[in-house]
Amino acid sequence: MTMTQASQIALLREQGFVVVRGFADAATVSALRDISLRHLEQAIEPIEYEADLRYPGAPASRQAAGGHTARRLLDAYGRDPLFAQWAASPRIAQWLAAYFGLARPGLARPGLARPGLAPVLSTVHHNCVMTKHPAYGSLTGWHQDIRYWSFSAPELVSCWLALGRETAENGGLFFLPGSHAAGFGSEQFDQSKFFLPDPPANRDWIARAVCPTLEPGDAVFFHCLTLHAAQRNASNAVKLSLVHTYYPGSVRPLPGSRSASRPGVPLAPAQGA
Ligand SMILES: O=C(O)CCC(=O)C(=O)O
């Protein structure tokens, strides 16, 4: 059954994430995937390497075996016009204008979006092709993306586009439904702001984890407070996802912060939004 956009938006508000099936067409996915593979093969900078982050499973350094395994092809918006077109596409503009314009009742922090303000693409956060390689690709613990971001309000939403199939086995994202509205205490996180696995209250949350299988062209929209995590890639093929983050025009990156270090891109007002 196809969900209406209103139902998708309601689900994003309620559970902190929503899968939108077939969000990008096959030709678009194929073109974005081809560029991603070419940039990976040619190691076109800027790249964040697994060895730089050192999450569990990553090589210890760039000199170690697998040390040049990419984790993220950074600055997707700036690295190819096709990526820029996707990130600022009318498809995304319309969807997010509907979400931000309607995002009043029922949100964790209501009243932050005003109808008529165009969504803004962050060129600082995510804005990358997220890769996960079978060898040397790391796992990512439970976290909220907002942890290192600085904005006037935590009202950002990411759009994660699958450029291939994504499952629990190849390192697909797991989410904790409703966690965006939970209001966790700082004692529930470690010093790096990962959600601790052992406290009983945290275990209860983690027991609710779901990992939606994504087909190429499916997108997941998720709130910046939604806890999510991913395992290593146990398949034999690299996994590629194109990820961008957006905020409503009423929200501002805090002056002097990394979030404000590069200007955002307001999306052209979408027809009918
Ligand atoms: O692909 C993964 O391991 C998770 C990526 C992620 O959640 C992130 O980088 O914020």
C-alpha cells in the first residue's frame, strides 16, 4: 500500500523516522551511484577515512592495513552538479516544506517552524556519500546526530537515500522509534555522546530497535534527535547512501559554531508546498 505524504509526515513526527519508498527514480539512483563509485575509485577528496574516526572495526591508522578505506565522500553538494541537483531537488524541497510547514502540533519541540519559510540545506553536516565497506568498515553506536551540531533549535531532518539495497546484514541503519521525543538525561550517554548500552532504562529503549530494509531509491527521513546505529557490513559489496540534512528557515546555526562555518543553501520554494 502506498502511503500518502501526510501519513509519511505524521509517522516522522510520531516515531522520529519514516521510510519513503521509491523516493528517487531508477535513472537518478543509477547516475548518483555511478558518480559515487567513480569518486571512490579515484579517491577524490575531500574524504573522511575509517581510520580517522576509529569506530569499532576501523583500521588503527591510515598506515595500517585498510587504512585508506573511505567512510564518507564529503561535500557531496560541491563535488558534482548531479549531487547538488539531488540535494536541492524540488522533490526534497516539496517534501520538507510540507514537513516543516506542518510541523507544529505533536513535535518534541513545537512551534519552531513557520509556514512559507523554505527548507535550508546544511553544507556542513552530513552532506556526503556514506559508504560502508565489507572489510574495514566500522560499526556506529547509538547516537543522536544533533550531538555535535549547534543550532537555535533541534529541528533538523536528514534525508538518507539508498543507492543500493540496505539491510541489517550490510550495515543498514537501526532506529529507536519515539526516541526523538524522549528527553534523555546526559547520564544516559558516554563522554562521546553515545547512548550507553547497559543502563536498564537504555536497554528497554534498545530492545525496540528496528532496521527497515531499503531498496535502491528508498529514502529515510529522520529527526536529529532520533537514536540510530548501524552494524558492520557483513556482505561482500560496498554499501552507498547519499545523506543530507535540512532545517527550516526559522532555525539558525549558532554564530561562531562549526554549524555556521559554511552557508546553508535555501531550497527554491516548491510548487504546491
Ligand atoms: O552507517 C553508519 O554506520 C551510521 C552512520 C551514521 O549514523 C552517522 O554517521 O551519523
